[in-house]
Amino acid sequence: MYRLSVTGRFAAAHNLRHFKGRCESLHGHNWKVEVVVEGRDLDQADLLLDFGELKRLLNLALDQLDHRHLNQVPPFDQRNPSSEMIAKHLYETIAAQLPPQVKMAEVSTWESEDSRATYLG
């Protein structure tokens, strides 16, 4: 089994609905995201997937969130834009675009350098 990972970053504001604490107020983060994919079979170039292609898919997904108020961006206009839900959203968005021999393993989101959420699918 082979595993690849790439990281990216985006900046966005959000507030957590139904949360009794400071995070219920509008605030922002400089998010870090790590995407991990896996597979058993390499292509003719002995690659699972080109890092550049995985990074492109990540950046396309992050472009939809970057410099936005996440509570106004679907699906977060209906669901809380928590770190957990952002990781799940990115997992599903990117997984839908991967070639069949490549499977999504996990997506992690950091809202600060010491606070991370991971979605495993």
C-alpha cells in the first residue's frame, strides 16, 4: 500500500451556531489542511498519483473556502463550519475527483498550530 499527502492553506471567517462560548461569535482562522490518499497500484511512471495533481485538486477545493465567511458557503450555510465538518467536506469534494485506483485515506484541518480535526471517511 502506498500513501501520499499534500498540504495547503486558506484563510476564512466563521462562527459556530448553537455553541455556548466565544466561538459562537464571528472570528477567523488561518487554516492548514492535509490530504492523504492511498492505493496499491502504481501507474506506468511508477506513481500512485502525481503530487501536482493532488495539490491541484486540493487547491480547487480550498479556493471555494478561501477568504470567505464559511457560514455563507454551502454546505456550511446549513451545517456548522466546524473543523470536523470542514475536514469531511474537503474529503468528500476531493475524493469524488480522484482516479479509481486512488482512494482517499483522510483529511486533517488545523484551525491553529495545535488544534486539529481529522476525517477518515
